Amino acid sequence: MARPSEPFPLGKIPNPVLRELLAGLGSTDPRVRVGPGIGLDAAVIDLGDRYLVAKTDPITFASDWVGWYAVHVNANDVACMGAEPRWFLASLLLPEGKTDRGLAETIFNQIGEACHSLEISLVGGHTEISHGIDRPIVVGCLMGEVAKDGLVTAAGAQAGDGLLLVGGIPIEATAILAREKADALEGRFEPQFLERCRKFLFEPGISVVRAARLALAAGPIHAMHDLTEGGLLAGLWELAEASGCGLDVDREAILILPEGQALCEVFGLDPLASIASGAFLLTAPHDRQLAIEQALSARGIVVSAIGQVISRAGAEVRLRSAGGIGLAPKPERDEIARLLQRSV
């Protein structure tokens, strides 16, 4: 019987609770190479000559372009395992009394456009009009494949590695705030500025698939981790926990996009803890770090050396700034989730 407790806030189930829930649920199938775990981007199954990489994620923060989001956020996690995204399934939960052909067609078109942009095949799914929801929800499942010697996980960071942030932050939070909180932002900024923020969904964009491919080609890379809920801070702690290592991070080297900084300030949000699809972390040997940076920069992709992996007993993230060095905060939940709950 479940133990009574206080309701969880909006967002992910807290990591300590999730860890307890997952304990003892591991697969007995020896072909499962990577199963569920904190900081692990996707599952990995041995198919004999290659690995199948599988990921599922819902879209709940955004109310428009949900089909586009669903494909890209799932593809990002597959790509950050070193795999090529191939096959997509979607479960569409549509609100009662608000769903017509136009809404369904819009979401299907978004899924189609996103799949086409990444050469992914839509291979199945489910649709239903559901009681008790007020907006469309898309739950995506994406599968890819990777050669056995090409698999990368968040658990592979090694002491002495350089730590790179690919992309600026928080791209996804900037787009969501500009789209979901348009009324509150109107009049505070020029219309052209807000339109640029809304277009962050496409430019710089929330996809990291191309950047991951380029980084892998310039590697070797020991670990990669996609940034989603909880933003950069959550991603750093997840990477540290998955690898069982310490991270030494230079706060001043982190690229916070000015648009994201400005919108977060309006709502009192920390851009370092805001959903950050469109960026990812990687660790690589120091003697390959420069080559990776150059390969990405040459294709117009922003990359920053933000620290290094250090050997410590257990996971730890230390944040250095002009004021000194200390443990980085662990976000209890994403800043956008906190804002949405505050707005209810």
C-alpha cells in the first residue's frame, strides 16, 4: 500500500523518490544495456549487431507547436546517446469540447514537419479526446540506432575531462515564456524583441541533433547529456550523479542568452534552472576539447568551455564565480513549472 504523503508540486517527481520507486524494477533481460536511472537520457537494448536507443517524453508546458516540440525533445535525448533518431510514435490526448479537425490537423502537420526536418519516420501512435484536460498533450516515443562502439551516455564522464556547454541557455524557456505569457510581457518589450523570443523555438531552435552529430564526429566524447527540465543546474547534477563524479564549473563561462535573461527577470526566474532544450553538456579528453570546439564553431554552433570533471567521492557540482566557490544549488523543480503553478 502506498504511504500517505504531501502532494508533490508541479513538475517531475523528486529524484530521491524516483530513485526509490525504480529500485528493484530493473529488467531481467540481459539485452537491456541501459535501463531507467537518474540522468540517463534513454534506454539501450542490444539487437546483436547494433543498439536500439528508445526514449519517451511528454509535452506539457507548451500549448502551441506541441507536435514540433514532441519530436525534437525526444530526438535530442536519442542523439545525446550517440544514436541516429529513426522512428517516432505519438500519443495525442486532446481536450474534450475543444477539439475539431483543425486542431488535430495542426498537430499532425507539426509532427510531420519535425519528422521531415530530421529524416525521422512516423510509425504509429494513438489519438483520443480525453476528459479532464484543458490543452493538447503529446506523449512522444522515439527510437534510434547506434553502432556498439558509438554509444555515449551521461555515465561516461572521466576525471580530467573538459566540460563543454553546447548552445546557449535557456532557449526553450525563452520561447515558452514569450508564447505562454504574451499578455504579461506586452508593453514591457518592443514587439520585435518578443517576436524574436517566440521564434527561439526555431532559431536558435530546440533541436541539438545536428550539433551532437558534429561533436561526435570531432570526438572522442566520453559523456553527453541533454538539458531539459531544471535547466543547466539540473543537467549538471544529473551528469555528475550518472557518472559518480565531481564537476568544477565556471559560472562566468556559462552563456546565458540576453533574451532569456530578460524574460526570466520579469517573472523572477533563474535562467540556470529553466528548461533548456536546445543545449547539451558533453565531456571529452582535454586534448580533443579544442578540436570539438572548433568543429562546432565552424558550423555556427555556439560552444563554451565551462569547466572540468574532477575526481571526488560521489556526485558533486561546484560553481565558481567572482564571489568564491561553493556547491551549485539542486533545482527542486523547473522554474517554468514553478511559474505555472504560481499562476494557477
